[in-house]
Amino acid sequence: MKNGIPFAYRLYRDTWSALHFALVVIAFTAVAMWLLDGGRGLQIASDFWLTLSNMQQTITRVIRFPWEPADGS
């Protein structure tokens, strides 16, 4: 027992921490490899940017600035 913490508990915590770290690294690596394969990442980023641009244009058309004429000219 060190600082009132049983050895078995410390072993459990250290083992879980190492396992969790390994799982996160493996998941990150798998996602990165999937995104890089066949240009998927570029396509996803491009689609996301296009969606954001479309949303911005839609909001710009719907919400007028106070100083713009009502007819849009």
C-alpha cells in the first residue's frame, strides 16, 4: 500500500490507462488511414465546406441588413 492506495487498485488504474491510451491511438490511426485512402478526407472536407457555403448564402438571402432596400436592389 502506497499513500493509502492498495497495490491492486494502482495496478488496475495503470493497466486501464495504458489500454485506454492504446485504444485511442489505434482509433485515431484507423480514422486517419480511412480518411487518407482514396481521397475520402478531401471529399469530406470539400463537401463540408460546400454545405457551409450554401448555408451562409441561404442565410444571407433570408436575413437582410437594415440599410438594404426591401426589394433587394
